[in-house]
Amino acid sequence: MIRNKEKIIQENTEKIAQLLKSYVNEMDTLSGTQEFTIDNIERLWGEMDGSAKEVYREISREVIAQINEKEIIRAKKGNTKRKE
């Protein structure tokens, strides 16, 4: 069971929404300039991808840290048998 699940979801939903908002705003600003090229679009896309991956890594670390280890240990002990 994951502790603080709703808090993790809420906080990280806000982070992802901010990343999306920033990306769309940057694309909008860029689209009105001479700099609106495939290279710059790909650069912004790559930045967004890198930022999103970092947020997902943080989420994974947070979720793993909040897992109830006792349940995992109990399940593991139930699955192990002495070899004869």
C-alpha cells in the first residue's frame, strides 16, 4: 500500500500541468517569430521531454519511498520455502 498517494498525485499533477503550460506558451511565442523553425520546435520538444522524464523519475522515487515495506516482506516470506 502506498502512503500519501493522493498528495503525490496532486503535487505531481500540478508539476506536469505547469510543464505543459510552459511548453505551449513557449511554442505560442515562438510561432509569431522568424525563429519558428523545425530545429527550434524540436529543441522545445526535447526540453519538454527531458523535463517530463525528470518529473516521472521523481514520482517513481516518491512512490517507492512511500510503499509499505512490511507488506512486501510479508508477501516475500510467504513465497519462500526452505529448499531440501
